[in-house]
Amino acid sequence: MAKFLEFIQEQVLIGDGAIGTMLFSKGVGLDANFEHLNLVRPSLVKELHREYLAAGARFIETNTFGANRTRLAPIGLENKIAELNRQGALLARQAAIDAGLAQDVFIAGSIGPLAKIKGDERTPEPDEMTSFFAEQALPLAEGGVDLIILETFSDLDQLCAAIAAAKMTSLPIIASMAYLEGGRTGGGVEASTAARRLTLAGADLVGANCGAGPREILITLAELAKGTGKPFAAFANSGFPEFVDGRYIYRTTPEYFAEKGLEMVDAGAVLIGGCCGTTPEHIRHLAERIGVMKPAQRQFFISVAEPDHTTAQEEQKSGFLAEWGKRPVITVELDPPKGLDCSRVLAGAQALKEAGVDAINLAENPLARVRMGNIALARMIQETTGIEVIPHMTCRDRNLLGLQSDLMGASLLGIRSILAVTGDPARLGDQSGASSVFDLNSFELIKLIADLNSGVNALGHSISGRTGFTIGCAFNPNSPRIDIQVGRLEKKIAAGAQFAQTQPVYDLAIASTMAESTGHLGIPVLLGIMPLVGERNCEYLHNEVPGITIPEAVRQRMKGKEKSEGAAEGLQIAKELIEQVRGFVRGYYIIAPFGRHEVAVELATIIKG
């Protein structure tokens, strides 16, 4: 430990470059698992290490970036986690020995982030994440690495869990994140804030890697300096990739990369190498340009400011929530049309306005089936009827760029409330060629909307004003583990959610438990009410629709009832539940079955009576 930390106090250390893109250039297919090469093609891995050593690198990373359980288990390699990591360390060490540099090279055990399954909102607990990372860190230490490098993380909590695992080895720790333009992570955390937390978590060096290229890494280093006095590690990409003839090409020349490396030294970097697209030639120029340089002196100061969500919180009880606490608040969901004729939904909205409903919900392509765009329709309903509309916004249909653009556009159109949901996967719908996006999940979308309310976009750049959205989220009280669902709701509130709407509830006990479990949260939780229309509808919802559970007693009441008889019985069940919860439920979210607003009008009248 002392040798590495003492070395970087006296001299800038040159790291290696890309591993993945270089292995690809050597003929390894993109469908291959690069870490598995440690076992099946060890000579190829050692060859790459030797090329970087010959270029002047004196800091070599092991080929173990993705050798964790979440990435190996899906391809049946979970039983080889320890072996892959231990072998990765041995290969790097042997390459240094073969090059005659056994005493002059530092071997860093590379650990990357856990895999994220798109559309899956489950977040492992910190202890679980730490255990996953420990499965890598400990074998790497056994294999003889000199330190641990945690790199390309975008989730700060996950990186802190990785630091906890790396500390089990007693080796020096580099904690490096991938920052977007402007020095913010994909999760919206500013570099200065990340630097402060990583320092407190126990990192010996704080770093930036991957990202857009050398210029953005330099900007990020300046931001990191506001949050820590720790030395920096900088591993930039070779600029932006360009897609040419079926493959990605990186255009940054080795000469330019080396010149920017000099600037990184001035910015406080004591360890400089390359990330995606860099080659041994980039490292050769970097080593020649920097030579034997002493680390630059820089001042240590902290100037960290979290995004200000005050405005959003102050506006929480504006609009449709203005009467919250004085009387029951009622929202009603109507389906946008499948085509261009929106006369029925407009008529429904007008009738609901006259019935005293507070707001209309418009789902976005529910069940992944195509319907009219809900933001444009929301504007028309508001203009025509004067009732507030809450468009649902999914993570399924737009990437991060599209989400920000449409949210700012919705604000321009006068939309003042948004329900942020992940959305049903496209594969569930009727469009076989459609694909799900899921750049974000609902937690991250809530955070994004809260940032826009604070006047900044996902990169932390000013949007020259603030959106004024009241942010809603979904809550499922039908889960057998209500405590887990409440914990998820607490995280959504922490991200910026200001009200919640539940899945349809048909059980008094569930409604009672929900009210008791969420009473401390301090936000409106609107109970979902969706009248059944027949036995087939009842059984479909219970057996096929995620998040809906219908008690046996209700299913028996619906048995054998269809058409008008079934609709009447379903409406009666909904009325009974409303009367039963009247004493402890203060808000309702009515889902009009098949867009039948007349049913919602009748229920709203009962609630208000």
C-alpha cells in the first residue's frame, strides 16, 4: 500500500488504455464475454498487457471489469467469479514479469458497476451490493494486485458499496465515476458532491473515466477539486465514437490525447491513462509527453451545493391538491383514444368537471398499446374544459433526451402535474416491432422532473427558468410485503415525488393497512378504485395484470355475472369499499373501466356526498 501511495506523491503515473475496444480490434466478437478470456484465451490478454507496458504504462488494470455476479450469472459463469478475478490478477502480473518490469509496475484490480436490467426497478440493498463486489475484490487481492480500481460507475450509492468491499482487502482504492457533459453523473449527482462522499467513504484517489473525451474529463477534474483534496485519476475516452462501415471509430489522435494529458496533470491528476477507444499508441505519446513529472500542487476546498427543490415543495399543494386535507381529492383516469377522434374523452372530462372531480389522469399507451399522445390531449382537455390533467409519463417510450424535451414542452403547454412511471414493457403490447427504451426507471424520472423544477436539466445546466410540475408516482399496496413497497415509496419521495396513486384496491384490509403504513409520509396517497364489469374482467385482472389482487370473496360475487349484471355488481362493490374507507382515506384515484366516465361520475358523486 505504502509503495503506491508514496509513488504518486512524487511522480505522475502513466496508466494503460482501453481493454474492451482493443480486444475487439484483435478479433474478439462483441457477443463474447471479455472476462472469460482470462480462462479460455489467457495469451491474448497477456499480449495486450505487454503492449501497454511496451508503450510506457506502469499501471496495468486486470481484465476483470465485468467479472461480477450480476453480469456472469446470466451466461452461466457465476461459479467462476473467484477464478476469473484471481486469474486476471495473475495474468497482469505475469505480463509485467515477462516484460522485465516486475518491480516497476503497479497492478490494479479492475471492478466495474453491477449490471442493470432495463425496466427492473429493484435496487439491491447496500449490504447485498457490497457482497457482490467482495466476490471480486477478495480474489483479486489473493491474485496479488497492488490496489483496487473501481471505475465507470454512474450510481454513487453503488460505488460507495463497492468501496466498502474494497476496504476488506486493505489495499489502496481508486473510486472513479463516468461523468456526463458538465460534470454530472448519469444519476444527476454533481462531481463535487460525489468527490466529497467518495472521500468520506474511504477512497484514496478520486477519479473520472470514460465520458465524452479529454476535454470533458478536464472540466470534471475542476469540479472534483471543489469536493476533495484527494489526488485524481483520469482515464478519458478517445473522444466521441463515430459509426463507420459497421463499427465505431474513435477520432482523437494520440498527439492530441497526450497534450490534454499534460493539462490533466496541471488539474491535479497523478494517474493518467485511457478508456474507450484508446490504444497503446495513445499511451506511448502520453508517456513520452509527460515523462517524469511531479504532481501539481492544488488547493483543497469544498464548495458543494445540492439542487434546490424548495420551489417544487412550496408548490406541492397548488392545483388539484389545493384542497387536500379539507375534503377528499378525486382524480379520474380516462383512456386517450386509439385513433384521432377524441370527442368521447372530451365529453367525459367535461362531465367529470361538472361532477366536481379535481383532475383527469391520462395514461401513456397503457399495456404498451398505441393511443393518442397524452400531452397534446392534456392541453386540449385543459383548454376545452378547464379541469387540470395529469399525463402519465413512462420511461419505456423515450430516451433521456426525449424525456427532457417533452417535459419542457409539456411545461410550455401549461401542464402542471406529471405521474412518473416506468411503463409496461413493449413486448406486452400489440406492436411487434416496438422496443422498450428504459434509459431511466421511475425513481430516476422523478429525480429528473425535480431537477427541471429546480431549473436545471440532467447535466445540471440551466434551463433558463423552472418547470412547475407537481410530481406523482405509483404505489402498489397489494403486495404481500407492504413494508418493501412503503420503502420504495419513501425513496420516490426522497427523489421528489409529491403525491402517489395506488393500483386498484378491492380489499378493505389492504386499504386499511395502506393508510396506516403511509400516514407518516406526509404526502397524499390516492386510493385506486376501478369497478369490475364482469367475471371475465375480474379473473383477467386477478390472474394476468401485475399489481392487482382481487380477494376470493369479491371473485365469488362476480362469478357468473357479465354485461349489465356484471357491471352493476362491480359498481356496487366499489361503492361499498368507498363507504368502508371513508373514515381514513382522504383521496381517490378512480379508473373508469373501458373509459366509461359515467361510472366515474357516479362514484365521484358518492365520495363528495
